[in-house]
Amino acid sequence: MVGMAEPGNMKLSSSQQQGLVFGGAFLVAGIVLSTMVFPFWHLIREDVFEDVVILSNDNGTCYVETIDSVPKIIDNCEMSAGDDVTIKFGKDLAWATIVTP
């Protein structure tokens, strides 16, 4: 019978062994990068709430200045320039939403 392998007597060729080593090294490198270099929790940003004043409203897009010095953009905004609002935004992100009390 051609092509039948006996249990416990399976041999890998040199190229198969090299492929297995390369695949294992690639897997280990992926695990190291995902846990040490780029942890998942860096994708989850802290929510920040802040009381701000609307600087301008440009056809439904409001602009505010926050304490982190990153100007925030609020889409679908119905407020006028000078209105006091509370906003919620992700730390160091440029967009925000108005929070209703």
C-alpha cells in the first residue's frame, strides 16, 4: 500500500521540519508582540467628562476646547456658540458627544 503511514512511525522531511519551526517561531513572535509590545488595553480608552463652552457651531458640527489641549469635534450638535455643556470623550481623541444630565 502506497502512502499509508504506520501509527507511531511518522517521519517529517527536512522542509516540513523547517516549516514547523518557522510556524512555531512566527506564533511565538505574535504572542510576544500582542502581549508585551501592543497590549489590548491600549485600544480601550478612558472616558473623560468635562464641562466646556461651545466655541462655534458650523452647520451642526460644534467645536470645543478641553483641558487636554486637543480640540474636540461634536457632530450633530444643536447648541450655539457660548452655550455651556458637559461632554464625554475618549482620552486624547478628537471627537466628543454631548452628555445630557
